[in-house]
Amino acid sequence: MSSFAKFNKKENIIPRTIEIDKNFYLILEKLSNETYDASINKLVNAAIETLVETENIKTYPKSNSYLTRTFLIRESLLNELYKLKKKYGLPIYMLVNIAIRNALIEEGITV
């Protein structure tokens, strides 16, 4: 395995404006600033990638507070989100929030 294999190959990134649970965003912001050498965009892409791989789609009670933010999502992941949208009948913003929620729970963060 190459030393560089842990990095994703370059691909198009698509700006996508998404409503995100305010609490999730604040936690991602803290993780980006204090824990990981990664931007919020990279954390979101990693969460989406895991969701696409596992299809761990579990809905949860809707939040009362959302922020609208533009994320740079890898084109391949966005295409996979559209497939999940069609398969499960859930909007993209909800799938992204589920992906983030799953990733935060995996980190041991109570959400």
C-alpha cells in the first residue's frame, strides 16, 4: 500500500447549500478547530462517505434549530446521496444530517 493511498484522488467538488442541525454544526466546528487536522467540509465528506458505504439510515426526531451552510461535497458522494434519496425517499439535507449524526455518535459524542 502506498504512503499516499490514504488520500482521496482529486475529483470535482460541488458546492451544495444544506440545512444542518445547529448543534451538529457547532460540534463539527469544535472538532475541526481542536481535534482534527481537517476542515468542516472534509469532516462532512468523511461522514457522507461512511453513510454511503454502510447505508446506516436511521431517522431521528427533527431539530428545532437549523443553519443553512454551503458545503463542498465530492461529486461521487453527491451522486451516491442522490441514489440514497431515491432509495429511501429522504431529502439530501436529511441524509447529510443523518451521516453527521452517525459520525458524531461513532466518535462517542452524545447528540
